[in-house]
Amino acid sequence: MMSERKTLSVRETDETSPTVKKKGRGWEISEKRLDALHERAREMRRNPTPAQEALAEALGGVENGGFAFKRQTVIGSAIVDFACKDLMLVIELAGDEDAAFAATRDRSLTEVGYRVERIGAEAVLADPAGAAAHVSAIMRERWHERRSRHRAQQPGRGRQQG
């Protein structure tokens, strides 16, 4: 008996599907602005604060479940201290930034699905290993959140088919 061969095909789009923006690599940001953000992020990676340096080093020594953080990453129009895009998790070191600006940035990141966690820079400098362990716990929690959400979206999972 010969089995039917499956092939990939392109589905027709419907009007309810969101359209991908053609500017700013998917975000509504001009290429010039996005290039400036990436250049600023590179400069920030070259000159980290003592707290950023301490947390980055300490994160190398904790269980991360195979996930990694990138330092000074551009997400949309924001530059975040640490980002794990696979978990959609952002770690910000709270310090001298403007509180209103930080709240607006956090809200916009949350709206697109990121979870934003703040850790005090002083706490990181006082106990880098403890801060890294806290981040590891947040990563595990986020992984479980995303896993349970994914399972809830899969109809019929966990039930016996009869």
C-alpha cells in the first residue's frame, strides 16, 4: 500500500491576520532610529555598570535550563539590561533611571508579551550569587508559565482518545 506524500503549502491569509510592518524589523521604528539604538546598545555592552558586570558573571554559575541572557538588547524601541527572548523575560537593574520612563517602557514590553523583573543594583553588588539565584528562580517560573499557557491552548492534550 502506497502512502500519500504530504507537502507543504501556503495557506490563504484572512483579513483578521495582523500584517507585518515593513519598517524597523517588524516594529514601527525607522531604520535610522533602530540603527542608533543598536549602536547605543553596543556602546553600553562595551561599558557595563559594575552591577551589570557582576550579574552577568554570576549568571554564568547558576542553572539556566539551557536558556541564555543577552546583555543590553534592543527590543522594539527599548534597550534592556538583560533579555532572554526564548522565555520573553527581561531583567532590569533598578538604579538611577527616570521612574516614569521606566514604567512606560515596562508597560510597552509587557503589552507585547515580555515579563519584566526589576532587581536593585545595590542588591546585585551586595550579593551577585544571590541575585543570580533569584534570576534562575524567575526563569524557572517563567518557563512553567509559558508551558502551562501553551498546554492550555492545545485542545485535547492530556485526555485519552477513545
